[in-house]
Amino acid sequence: MTLGVALERALGEQLSDFAQRELFARVAIEESEWQRTPLGQTSTAGGLCLASSSLLALGALYLGGGNGVVPEAWVETSTRARVRIDENTEYGYLWWLRTF
């Protein structure tokens, strides 16, 4: 939640507007719904609703190394395990990494 508030302050706009323009539109995600805090900030604590096809688009983006939308170095850095949660679960930068 804190990261989302900090990003909105740095961007000077709602994170949902920024994400739609700079990420979602570039990977053909047309609809998204973000929950808001009582103060009107975008809830980044699990409050993003996407269709399954939109989740697939984000997964394909990352599997494709960012596809020119997200820097490949960030894809690699953000999905690298930073902490182990249990024998099957690790955590990167905003990514749960789990073995099935």
C-alpha cells in the first residue's frame, strides 16, 4: 500500500491512470478496476481486478522478457527470489514465486 501511495505522489496522478496508459494499453488490456482507499488513493494491496485474458497478457509480457514494454533487466530482477517463505514459496519484488 505504501509503495502505491509513494508512486502516486511521485507521478502526480492516480496509479491506475498511469498503469492504463503506460502498461495496460500497450499489452491490450482494456478493462481494469482498482479498489480505492478511503482517502481516494489506488489500493495496491491486492485491489486490482482483471479479466483472466488480461492476467494472461501480463504473464506473456513477463515470459517474453518484457517485450519492449518493461525493461528485460527489471523482469529478471523483479522475479529473482529475495526471501524464502517456506519450502515451496519465495518472494521477489512484488512477485510470489512458488513451486508446484
